[in-house]
Amino acid sequence: MDVIASFLAGSLLTWAMPIALLIVVTIWYMRIMRRRSGGDT
């Protein structure tokens, strides 16, 4: 049972971490773009 739980945890982290990183970078990029476009006007 522990081997299966360990495998499932590893596989979840394998796809969850890149998706979380992509979401964080996207939010950061949108905030930077919004700040730049708002400051020029």
C-alpha cells in the first residue's frame, strides 16, 4: 500500500508542480502588463 501511495503522490506532483508554476508566471505576467499599460495613460 505504501508503494502505491508513494507512486500516486509522485505522479500528482509531477503534473501539479508545472501547472502551478505556469499559473503563477501567468498571473505575474498579467500584473506586470497591467501596471505598464496603466502607467502610460
